[in-house]
Amino acid sequence: MSSAPASAAPLLQVALVEDDPALRDATLQALMLEGAEVAAFPDARAALGWLTADYPGVVVSDVRMPGMDGIAFFAALREIDPDLPVILVTGHGDIAMAVEAMKNGAADFLTKPYASADLIRAVRSAAMRRALALENRRLREEAGRGADGAIPGSSPAAERLRAVIEGVARSEIDVVLSGPHGTGKSHAARLIHDLGPRRGRPFVTVDAGVLAHEDAELLLFGRDPAAGGAGLSRTGLVERADGGTLFLDGIAAAGSALAARLLALVETRQVFPIGAAQPRRLNLRIIVARSDEAAEARDPLWHRLGAVQIAFPPLGERREDVAELFRLFTARHARELGLAVPAIGEAQWRHVLAHDWPGNLHELSAYARAFVLGLTEAGVASPLPGERSLAEIVADFERTVLEDALRRCRGDVAQLQAMLRTPRKTIYDKLAKHDLKPSRFR
């Protein structure tokens, strides 16, 4: 059974209970012409033996049936799952009974004779409510789990990534991860390290924030005690990865001189700290992440590795994974923020499933965070009209993004600038606007 609808309009699944064979066949045909998947039953007890609490569809049942009638059947279904939508089909004499059932939670009722269009309309409406009810149930379940999945998703792309990463991780070979920004390359790099033979050794990330820093050479290669001068000796990030994994992310940010030193490191596995008389040989596994940007495509570093290359597709090419990823991000942000997961509304759910997500996982994660904070449309936690202006809502969201980024880069403004791809002056203006001091996050 699918974990989520594949599009904004859920697949119609209907359990039809009707004791009249002619009416049952006619209704079955009308539903199937609309693309519905129908399970038909001649009586309520047969349907009760088949239906479960996770049934993703809608029940359509006649009221007057021998043995267990529709009202008793509806009461029994409420015991199985109170969220299971039931549409009752009644004669004119049973309208009061059907109205009472609706007060008790029935989804709708139709009086005989009814038009096929009315049935389809009622089923579609109930199916959307069912999809939302099950999705909110999954959101709550995901929030209760302690750990995120490795490479989540059921798409062929996700399955391929899992298989390749698990296979590559067991080896000592270097790896190049390629794909657009925000497709999960950093997470995969850490996963390759954690699943491999170096899992107990250091995992050191060198990202664009480090490579673009004015003291990048010192940060990367360190300073030998013999260098003397005012600067203190220190071990560089590259040497700290000795015995473990060095992850190079955003190599296009390196200048030509620094890129040449990194290239020498890749080819020789040796590092020359500032002021050192001799190089130091290192035992490294190197993982490089590169985007499809022309600057990185021309860079000689990644293709000198002789490494396995793993391509990460944009989220738009693995749309069947969007719902699962949204649940994972929602649960993660809820845990981080110490908040309960709000109920998702129809407009939000349609946006999750129909949006193209050009920003890939980063954009979806940001939307999930806004959803948890009640900053998305149609959520139960959203402010009521007139309580807050659009500017106030946008300002809150901007502050949240900045705080999240500051935590991730531990208050390093250079890394923050590279992460958000925003000019330095704009970064400082935004930090001042929201009274955010990077020193608080170090």
C-alpha cells in the first residue's frame, strides 16, 4: 500500500457495500469509470472482515440491508477507525436516520435515486479528507521516532542511491557526489563515512565558508611550530582528518592558489603546514561534492580523484518521495524546536505534492520548518486574518532561517554568507535587523 498519495488528487479507493446486485453492479461501474479502485461486498459483515484501520479509501454503504444494517455497520467502523469516511445511501424514509449518523461522524449521505455525479463528488471530497487524516497520522508517528532514515524514499532514484552508497561505503575508494544544490550530498557524505571502515575515525568537512575565508590556508593546512612569528601553531582541518574522511564541499569557492594546493593534496596525500620543513603524509579518504555549475565542472580537482561518481537527481525527478521527505523534515524540526506537529490542511498538502521544489531538499526542509512554526497557509497554528501582517510573518520566517543557519555554521559569518549565497553587507544588515549576534552561536 502506498505511503502517500502520488499527486494532489488522491487515488480513489472505495469499499462498496450494497445487497442489491443490480444496484451494486451499476454503482461499481460508475466508480470504475472515474478511475476508482473498488472492492464490492454484498453485506456489511463481509466488508467488516476486510476493512482495516489503515484503509486509505472511502466506504459507501446502503442503510437498509439484511443482517447488519448500515447504521450498525457505521457504528462498527467507528470502532475500527473513527476517521474512516462513510457515505450512507438511504431511501426517503431513512433521511432522519442518516442525518443523525452524520452528526455522529458520517462523511455524507445520498438519497435514492441519486446521480452518478453526486456520488463521485461525495467520494472525492471524502477521499481528500481521508488522505489528510492519514497524512496527519503519519506526521505524528514520524515525530515520535527518534532517528531519521538514511536515504529515505521509495522511488527508483532513492533505491539506487541507497544501494550505491551502501556498496561504496564498504570500500576505501574516494567518492565524487554530483548534483544540484540541496539534493542531499552532504548527508550522503556523512553516511558513506558512518557505514564504512573509517566510521570510528574523524569526519572533517571543508566547505565554501572555509575555502572563501581570508585565512583559508591557515584553516586548512595549519601552522608548524617552527614557523615562529606572532601566530600560534595549530593543526589544520586537513590534518585533523588523518585516518578518517575529508569532505570537500563547494570547491569552486577556492582561489587558484588554494585549488592548486588541494589538487596536490589529492594526488600525493601529503600536507605542508605553514612553516613546515617537510610534508606530512596523511591517510585520507576524500569525498568531493560538486554542483552542476560551470565553475565546478571545469575544476580539475574532482576528476583527478579516480573516484566513484554518484549522481544526485533534483527533487523534481523523485516526486514520489516528497511526502515521505516532508514527514521526515517535519518530525526533525518539531524535535529541534520542542513543538508538537500541527495538523496539515488541504491547501498545504496540495502545495507539498504539487510544488516543483526547485530548491530541492533545502527548500522542502524550510517549508517543513515554517509549517511546524505555523507560518504556512491554512494550518491550524497559522495566525488568524488580521492578527499579523504579511510583513510580520515574512520577518519571522527570515529570522528563523538566519537562526537555523547560524547554528549550523556555529556563528561563522563567512560560512553563513556562503551557505545562504547572500552578499556580506546584506547578511550583516539582516543580522542587525533581527538583533542576531553570531557570537551567541559559537
